[in-house]
Amino acid sequence: MTLRCECGAHDIEIVDAIYPEDDEGRAVGSAVERYECQACGRTGTYVFGDGIDRTTGCVTTGRPA
Ligand SMILES: [Zn+2]
């Protein structure tokens, strides 16, 4: 899957990420990745895992509006 910004730029940079793990290091729950668009400076997140697949802020997986 390709993530991009609502402004149309594909140049988004990951600035923070959370990958929850259990005590034995296995991935649990949903991961969160925070991105900043290098074109317009807006930020957004991509949340996935545990049945969730969601974007917020400027991050989108859809086509340009
Ligand atoms: Zn942008």
C-alpha cells in the first residue's frame, strides 16, 4: 500500500512510530506510524493491525480529491 499526503505529495517522512509488543516481543494490538509531509508540512498518522486500517490527518491511501 502506498501512503501519500492529501496535497498529492508522495514524499511523506515517518517521524514517529509505535509498535506494541507483548512481553515476548510479539506484535500485539495496532501499530501507529506518524508522518510529516515534506511538501506541505502537515502531519498525519497511519494506524494498522488488530483489525484496524485507518489514516488520520493529511495521510491518505485514497486518490486525490
Ligand atoms: Zn502535503
